[in-house]
Amino acid sequence: MINLYVQHETARSEELAEQVQDILTQAIPAVEKVTGLPAPDPVTVELVDVEGLATAWSAFIRRQVERDTAGLDLTDWQRKRVSALPQAARWSARKIGMTTEYTIIANSTGRPSTLLIPEALEQQGLNAPDRLCELLVRALAEQTQVAACGGTIIPGPVWPTTRATRDVNTLFSHGHAQWTSDQATPLILGHPVVRDDHRRQRNFVKAVVDLLDFGTARQQARATSLVDQAIAAVGTDRFNHVWTVDGLLPALDELRQPVSWIRRLPA
């Protein structure tokens, strides 16, 4: 039996913590069935405010930077860039924290955790039961990815820095999470979730962020389609080699050419 650890710091988030606990209790077996991946034990969710997200994200980026640059002979300019990344991550989290759905991090041993900002979910209309379920299924799928690879592939590397539209690790992770949600959420709710994007667009900041991220959303749609075609062709057992075999992630151009990537999956 998988243990659940939902941490909250304020009385205001106690009700949401109970909702998260109840939904994940139902979601874990559905996600394991659909993906063929075991959920981490424990499944960890932390309800934080924007400052809590900024602190956790900055610490995570610091750990990732240390891992990604270990043994590298960096130039002075590169060392300055690297040393600035944790503080830049803190600043970014403060600025866009209220527009995020959830944030996945991993500790130094590769154990995943999902960070949620209750006020951000409420502001975006994501605290409604069906929408929250769909979101948590995606978050849980990403936790299974992290557990499967021990944190070596997902979350993706932060150095060298990569534009979001070219960050294959993250694009593929989100694509797999969305595919998982499309398959598993109806098993939990008894019906698919209709995403009401119009309601979320009432948040002006979110609308601007979504507009700027249009290219990323298109790439993630390609990644979701790639996952769907790959699993339909070879099944989850062969597909899941991607989390444990080095060099098996699709290249950026393979998001447009699913057949060529599927041929690379080991038997």
C-alpha cells in the first residue's frame, strides 16, 4: 500500500489538503494501471504560498545545478551564469507563482514532491473537484516518472539552459502526464474532464503567460501525441524503457516523427 504525505501550513489549506488526500487515494491505482509504473512511496504533496514555492524551487535549482555542472570545466562567464540560476529561479517563482498549476521537484536522492499554491488554484478555477482531479493525476504521473528514473531524467537538467520549446525532457514529461490524465481521469470520475480554458483566461497575467508559451503548448501537444502513438504501438512495458535506458528520450525532431522514435524503443 502506497503512503500519502500531504503537508499544509495553514488552517485555510486544511480543506484542500483533505481533498488532495481523497483524490490521490483514488488516483494512485488508476495511474499505476494506466502507466504500468509504480507510484513513489510516499506520494508527497506540499501546499505552500508563493514565498514557499520560491524557496523550494530555488533550493531545487541549486541542487540541479550542482549535479549538472559536476566535473565540468566552466569558463568565468559560465560560472557567473550558473551561480545566478538559484536566485533567478526564486525571482521567477515569485513573479509567476500565481499562474502555475503545480510544480514538480526532487530531493537530493531523487524522491519527487509536488508543490501546490492553494490561492493559485482558486484564482485559476482549478480547485473544482473535477479540475483538481485532472491536475493531480498529471502531477502524480510526473511523480511516477521521477521515481522510475531516480530523478536522473525527470525533472530535466537545468544546465546548460534550454528554451522551453526545446526542453525535450520537460516536454516529454508533460506529454506523458497529459496522456496519463486522458486515460486515468475518466476511470476515477466516470467521465472525461472538459477543460474550461475561458475561465482561466480571466486572469490577465495567466492570459499573457499562455500567449507567450503558445509554442511550448504546441510542442507539448506533439509530445502527448507521440506518447499516445508509441504506447498504442508497443505497449507500456516497452515504452517505459524510456525512463531507465540512457539516450532513449526522443530528439526534438522526433516529436514530429513518432514512427522513427518508436522504432528505437527496445524490445
